[in-house]
Amino acid sequence: MEKVFISYSRKDIDFARKLAGDLEKAGYDVWWDITDLEGGDVWIRKIYQAIKTSQYFIVVLTKASIESNWVTEEYAEALNLLRKRQIKKIVPLMLEQCEPPFGLTTTNYINFIDGEYADNFHKVLDSLDYSGKPPEVAPYKKPLLSSLPPAFLKYGIPVLIGLILLAIFAWIKPFTPAATPIFTPTHTAPTTVSPTNTFTPSPTNTATSTITATHTVTFTPTNTRTPSSTPVYEIRLQICIAAESPNIYVRSGPGQGYAPKILSVRDEDENILCPWFSARIENGEYFWLLIAPDQRNAALQDFEGGWIRQDLLDKNTSIDIVPIVTLTPTSTPSNTPTVTPSFTSTSTPTITPSPTATNTFTSTPTNTATFTATATATDTPTETPLP
């Protein structure tokens, strides 16, 4: 019975559960972490051991899985074993449209986005070199809530429940009696207008010239060399420190000319430290390896982004999976300002007022009786419907 390892994100657990069950119907020994991890297991070690003892590695590709650090580390280990021919094949399944991660861009994937589940499952069996009669499988129905946007689950459903409750309360609320208008006359006095003349000045502009000084600033750049920012790579490899001395140097760059920091080989529990590395560069007769970010061991977190010489690490661990990079120093300009004054002629207007006749109107009131309707509410009983 051949063994199959399924790597997936917990957000896609329904699909992983169905896929594992159908593969077991076909006669495969399926390993996935929900059913195969027991209490007390050292789960990191057991996951890696399960990958090494599997003949096939299936990775479910979704937006959640390609952002998962554990899925990334699992398929990185599978790629390493595939290069050593210790596993037969890596089979990617595209469950949701996303960009395949580094290392899988050249591998053909089985598209579960389109088509029927049964047809795509038969393609999976073909990739696993299945030679028997395929079992009957039920269609895969994606859970309704998982297909809804996360923002709707968080905000939309509570708002929808609130609207339903408001509609129920509005329906059972008793009707209030309508107001009956009563008209009463009011007195309004119209006005008559008679014109009077007043004078207001209007300005005239007289331009005068003034001299203002402006400054022109020029910059003289000088370049200083600074190292480029620490690169981040998706492939990571864990290697233990094998130096015989109790402390080693971690350099700020890949070479002995860079500033060092002292790293104790063992942690507080006297365990040998095994950092994760994400890049390497050849400098002289040694390779230098870059300590990856997000170290799980607190004793290594202050050394993230530092470089360790290869001969200080375990020589039995192959570093071929770690990508080779090239670092280029960058120039940082420093600017020295030079101020040059220049003079500009500008015009300032001078205002001279001159009188201009304008008409202003004053009002003389005359009284005329008019009637305006004013509504006054009175209660008229009406029948209140029962809910």
C-alpha cells in the first residue's frame, strides 16, 4: 500500500477531509494531520517523518495555503526529497485561483476550479500511477459559509438579523390617530418700497514696482556605500550548529570584514541551536548562509538577517536547496545646499476710491388682512389592527 501525504491550509479542511477519504477508498495510505497526530507527539518531527516515508506528496493550492508558513515548509521539504529521488512525485491541486509558489511554477497542476469533482479525482489517481478500477465518489459541495466573503460573515449577517428584528417590531407597533386640521385666520401686513439714492466709492488701481529677493538653492550630491536590505526567500532550510567552541560569530554581512555578534551555540536548556536559513553566497573559500526571519527559537530572533560561515554548521546537511544570491551595495546620496540670491521685480496695486451712485430701497408698511391656514391636531379614534 503506497503512502500519500496531503499538505493543506486549515481553511480548506473540508476539501482535504473528502480527498483523503476518497483516496483511502482507492487503497492508498493517506497521511494528513487531523487523523494522524496523537496526543504527546512531537508534531514537527512527525510531519517531516511522514513526508520522508511517503511516495507521493499532494499540496492543495489556495490563497490561504500559499500564505501559510507550514505549507511552505512542507512542500520545500518535499522538493528537497524529490531532488534526492526519495519520493516519486509532487502533485499540486488548484482548488482556488492563485499564483503557484516558488518551486511549483514549472509543475503541472490539476485544476479543481472547473469541471466535476469525480473527473478531477480520476486525474489525481492517474498522477499517482493508479492501475485499478476507480471507486465511486460523491460530488464535492463547498460549504455555503466558506464561499461567502469574510467581511459579510463578520458584518453582513449581524446587520441582516438587525433589519429582520426592526421589521418585526414595526409590524406589531399600534397605529397612532391622525391629526385633524382646524383653520384659523392670521393677519399679514404687506410692504411698499420707495427708492432713495446713496453713494459708495469704487477703487481705481495704480501700479507701483517693488524689488523682492528670492533665493535659489542648489545641491551637490556625495555618495556613500551602504549594504542593500536583507533579502527574504520562500525556501528555508534548518541546519544545526556544529562548532566545538561554546560561542560563534554571526556577521552583519557575508564575510569576515563585517561587524560580528556573539551567538551561544546552546540555548538555556543546553540544546544545540538549529537556525533556519533562506539564502547563501560564496565568499572566498567558504559559503556564507543567511539566517531567515521569523525564527521560532527566541535565542535566535536577535540574529535574524545575520550570516554564518558554512564550516561552523552540520556538514552532513546538504545546502543545495538554499538559493544562491548576489548582494550589491547601494549608494546613499548626501546633499549639500548652495544658496544663490536673485532679484525679481513685482507690482503692488495702490487703491484710490472714487464715488459711484447706487440705489438703495427703504420699505413703508401698509396693513392688508390675509388668511393663512394653520393645522391644529385633534385626536380622532381609529381602529388598531392586531398583529
